[in-house]
Amino acid sequence: MDLPLPFGPWKFRGLPGLILKVADSNNDFLFTATEINRLKEPLPIVKYDFRYTRVTRKKANDFIKKYIADPFVLAKATAGSGLEVRQMVIGGGSVKSEPREYIGLELE
């Protein structure tokens, strides 16, 4: 409440006061603000023209589970035949194709 801004991660946006730290009841997800800076210049507002295809919640969740299990599923699907992706560099860090457990933010 000391910072009267309605911002925060995930579904906590809109609560009174800036959310600097919050966790779910099982502590599976922890959001912590580590730094707050004032911009030297304002960022331009960019309008993206995305075109979406409607899918059911089940199809969306199935896709997310597949992506978490194999983060290269999209690269493999679009790379063409004969190409195998085992590692990618994202934001300076290396990500390897290793199975991971899916834990969704929302309870089903």
C-alpha cells in the first residue's frame, strides 16, 4: 500500500498497492521484484496485430504440457525434415531439450 500503483504479476494485477512479492499457497510459484528503475525516456506504445485461432482450454493446456515436456517442439515442427534441435540460446543463456514436469499456474 506504500506504493499506490495497481501493478503486479499474474492475477495480482489490479490489487491496491504495488505487488513486490507474492507466492501461491504451495510456494510452487514465487514472484519477487528485485529492482525498480525509472525510465530515462518513455517507451513507445506498440500495437501488435496478432491473429488468433480459437481453441478449447483443453487443447491449449495439452499444447502447453507438450511444450514444457519438450521446449523445442515448435522449432522441430517448423524446422523442416532432417533437422534436429537439441539446444538453443535464448537471451544469452543456453536451453537444452530435456523433459521437464509441467506445473500450471492455474488449478484445474
